[in-house]
Amino acid sequence: MSAGIDERLYVQYGCGICAPAGWLNFDASPRLRLEQIPGIRGILRSTVGLLFPSNVRFGDIVRGLPIPDNSAYGVYCSHVLEHLARDELAPALRNTLRILKPGAIFRLVVPDLHWRALRYVAAAANGKHSAADQFMRATNLGRGGRPKDLVTLARNCFGHSAHLWMYDFASLTPQLEAAGFVAIRRCELGDASDRSI
């Protein structure tokens, strides 16, 4: 997709370091905020290096992105919604719908709780004693230990790496419907009518 050729706006939020050219890419990472402060940016560049590409902007979908209503042809988020608290999902979905043009596409990827639960039940039924531990690690819902240093403590307090809620298709569909989305379906890689998304 090239915004310069067809002038279509595509937005990705929670992009991390994967920020396609021609898209508006947003992330709410505290590290991104630090990298955007001129003096600190220079220190980070010369010491540990910069993490985020230059085309990533700071933006929080829960609070709303600085994008006009009904302007995006597509919005994409991958492994973002499970990092929000459950009560943040509804405003995030409403803010997503707000920026989409009528009939545009919202494509999202989340870990499938149903699939993980089936794997857990199968492993437990086969007598695998580590099934519960594997489930907790796979869903990123638990903590294997308490922070032992200041960096880990800060990451736990201010970062967004932990999963705060998990979804499956059945539980996410009514949330999308309540926000106003229609024609909700489970997708596979490459099956969108708009190949840009």
C-alpha cells in the first residue's frame, strides 16, 4: 500500500517495531515516549540504541487516536486487545470504529483462548503434570516471580507486555457488535477483500 499513490489511509495501532511505510502506525509504549524526547532520544541512540522506527507515533486507542472520523480504509491491530484491561475494550473498539470509513475493514489478531484451553485440557487429560504451568505461560496471564530489580519493576508497572484479558471468537463477537461492527467473521491470512489489510 502506498499512501502517495492512492491516498488511502490505513492505520495500525499497537504496532511495536513493525511499522509499514505508507501507514499511520501508533503504539502506546512508554519506551516510545522516551525515544521521542529529544535529549533522551540522543542518549538512548548512543547507548542502547533506538527500538522504534521513525514512522511510529505515540497513540493510545483507548483514549482515541488523532485521526479524523470516517477517514481510514482499514485498521489493523495484532496482539493488542489482550493487553488492555477488560473495561478498556469497549472504548478501544468504539474509537476504532470512529476512524473507519463506512464499509471499511477492521482486522484484528488476538491469541485464541478456546484453542489454548483445548490444549490445556488435552494435556491434563493425558496426565501431563506441567499442563497448568504451560497454560499460564502460553496465555501470559501469570507471573513466574516478583520483580527483583528496578528495571523489571518499572516494566511491570508501566509497560504493556502482560496479557490482562483473553478472548475467543465467541466472546469477542458480541463486544464488536456492541461497538457497532457488522459482518464479523473469523479470518485467515490473505483472505481480506482489500489486500492492503
